[in-house]
Amino acid sequence: MVLASLGAGFVDSIVGGGGLILTPALFAIFPQAAPASLFGLNKSASICGTSFAAFQYGRRVALPWSALLPAALAGLAGGFTGAWCVTVISGDFLRKGLPLVLLAVLAYTLARKDLGREHAPRLAQGPERLAAMAIGLAIGFYDGFFGPGTGSFFIFLFVRILGYDFLHASAAAKLLNVATNAAALTLFAVKGHVWWHYAVALALANIAGSLLGTRLALRHGAGFVRGMFILVVSALILKTAYDAFLR
């Protein structure tokens, strides 16, 4: 579990998608456990690594806090709403559509070879704040309701809509991911689905992986993050397609 959490923190700190590593590992180690308990354990580790990554990026990357802080609050509200909705509505209808959406994101990114290579915000302060809040609310709801690929969707929308490069988009996504993770973790904790006796060790490993990933992203810049984004989205397509059509 510690090794899986280390790898998850590394991937998550760069482009998101750490759940691809830690969640399957938890299900393999605890095959008889309730899924909610394993999701709660995953969130308890990932929120620590993501918070650390957000702090590290915030020290080194200039971010529009006036837009991102309201967006994080919108993400928190969206996460709570999505988590509540999943208790009354099944999210199964999203399962088969998600691989197709991710495939479209990947195809667009590959077709636009200049996408996200230069940081050129295209909106004024007010519209940027509103757009960021809309992204936070929508993807926050998705994270609470379903979840896979949340970090990648945040990054893609910040690049495509706001004009960020991949490095700034990844840094911005971390702040919003902290909010959406906090919403989900709060719900799991209230329902008693967090195994705190494992959470501390996994959190420390996640932070260690996050430290390494953040340093690499800051050192190598937007091109490196773009490459990792393509790799992680490709893996997400394979994983979600398998879950939707073959399992």
C-alpha cells in the first residue's frame, strides 16, 4: 500500500490520475472490503499529497488567486452536491461514455501540438474568475458523483478555456483537487468509511511521491507535464474502457 501510495502521489502531483495506481492496489489487497472504505482510504492519502503539491506549486508558479480561490469553493460545493446525488442516483450511465470523452480529449490534445505549451491567459480578471468557478463547480460535481480523470479534466479545461500552459494548469488543478477531495473525504469520514490506522502511513508516502513529482514538473516545465498528461489520459482510456465494456 505504501509503494502504491508513493507512485500515486508522484503521478497525481504532475497531472492527476493517482487513483489509477492506489485504488486498484487497495481493491487487490482488501478484496472483501466495502468499496466506500477503500475510496475513503484513497482520499485520505491523496488529499495530503495534493495539498503538498498545491503548496509547492504556489511558491514557484504565479497563479491568479483571485480566480482560483472562488473556483476552489465552487469545486467544494460541486463535490458535496455530486457526492449527495450519487446516494440517490446511479452513476452507471456515465461509465460507458467516459472512455469516449477521454478519447476526444486525447485526440484534441494530440491534434493541437501547440496546445498548452505557452502560458497565455485569454480572459480578463472578471470573466476568468467566472469561467474558473464554472469549471470548479462542474468538475467538482463530477468528482463527487463519479470521479475518474478529475485532475485531467481540470487541466484540459484550464488549458483549453483559460489559455494556461500545462504547468500552470496542473498547478491550478491541484488547488481545486484539494477542495473536491476535501468534500469527498468529509462525506466518507462522517459515514465512518476512513481507516485512520492506515491513513497516516499512506499519507506520508503520498507526500513523498508528490515532492518528487512536483520537483520534476517545475524543473522540466510545460512540455514534460503535457507528455505526462497524454500518458495518463491514455491509461485512463484503457482502464475506463475495460471497466465499461469488458468487466
